[in-house]
Amino acid sequence: MEQPVVMGVMPEVVPEQAFSSSTINASKPDDCYSTKSLPGVWNNIAGIGNDLKKKNIQVQTVLDKRIVNNGVIWRCGLTPDGSFTVNALRSRWDYRTPLTNKNFHWIKEIPLKVSCFIWRAQWGRIPTAKELVKRGVNMENLTCQMCNVKEETADHILVDCAYAKKVMEGVMRWCKVHTHMEDLQAVSDVLNLANKWGTCTKKRKIFLVICYSTLWRIWIARNEKVFKRNRLPPEKVIEYVKLVTFLWVKNKGIKMNLIWANWSQCPFFF
Ligand SMILES: [Zn+2]
């Protein structure tokens, strides 16, 4: 464990001495900061370590210490030059979600924008009608435009909606994965199913790719309806999922000799 900072050692940010996060000591935040030794705003930051942790923000990101030859330097990881600003912390605070058990896999075969979308969707942070209202947008109608029955939330539009269920059901049939559709009500239910499915790691990864792609294509279909008044038949969405996942898996990393004729029948015939 590092020694606590001694009163009098200057906890000064030295931008030119800013260091890479890869060199950060992995000590627990509480171990490597002494609130007594930090003046002013730095003291406050160290003092709210527990609050930051609840928001899944590492104290080291906001304020980090490095021992150098002539003493200690401090750096704020929220700004390019290492200096602290309240705005930078505020932005990070608003962006970060609370720490929970949700487990998310970033898969290299999946385009980053799709992974980011799914990551945000499982937290409900995609621009559904309900979410837009929360952000202060004036919406006349909060009802899901795919079923006209329930309020449009991320979990509803992507999983719980009758339209989404039809698409998901078709995809599960194609994958020959037997599951009770009524058990799937939220994005996290779909991700949990995929994360635990089967015993073959390679097949599970492909199934995850397919599930991400399905959620993504359902959202594209929703946008097509909301913005272009065009309702894609679920069968069409299922065909898109088959085609897109074939291209992703074949071209983006999982080294396999895939044949479309087989893939279109079932993605696990190999
Ligand atoms: Zn709906």
C-alpha cells in the first residue's frame, strides 16, 4: 500500500507531467488518498469517494496520484490536460450509470455503434418516447407505435412488444433455441439468455452476435415506422438478421468457413 500523502507535499496538477492511465497504481481509492492532506476542491473530491463509487466512477479517474522523483503529482483523468473542472466531473456524473450486476460483453465481430446501442438499451438509455420525456422533450404520445398498446420504453420496444416478440421468436426458431418467449421481457433477459446458452463457447458467441443484431434490427424497424411510416414485416427483419450476422461472423473475426445455404437454415450447422 502506498503511504498516505503527507500534509505539505504539494498536491499540484502538472499537465506536462500527465501520465498514462495504464501506469495507474491499482490500489483501492480509499487506500491511496488522504483527505486531510488535500486542500480545497481536491479534498472534496476525495471525500465523495463513496458517492462516486455508487455511480461507477473510479476516484482515480477524477483525481489520481503519482509518485515522481521530486514528490507527488496529481492528475484529473476527465480532461485532456489533466486539470480538474467541475463541468468535466458533472458530464461524467450524468453519463455514468449506477453500479449493478449487469454484465455486458463487447464483441469484436459486432460494429461498435451496435454494441454501444445495446449497452445503452439495457440501461433504458435509448431515445424512446418515455426517455425523451425524461430528458425534457415534449411528446404528445408515449404509446409504442408498433403495437399501440403500451408505453414506449427500451425494454418494451425491443423485447416486450408483440412486434419484437414475433421477430425474436422467428430468430429463436432459426437458431433452434428453445425458450419461453414470456420469460423475455427486458433487454437484460435476452442478454442473460445468450450469455448462459449452450456449452460451446464459439456457438455461444455467435448466439450473442445474433441476439445483439436482432435487438438492433428491431430498433431500425421501429425507426422506419416512426420516421417513415413504413412498417416492415417481422419476417423481413428476421431475414436482415440472418444476412447481417452471416456477414459479421464471416468477415469480422470468428474464423469460419461459413456457407450461406447452411447458415440461412440454422447458424449452428458447422
Ligand atoms: Zn409495442
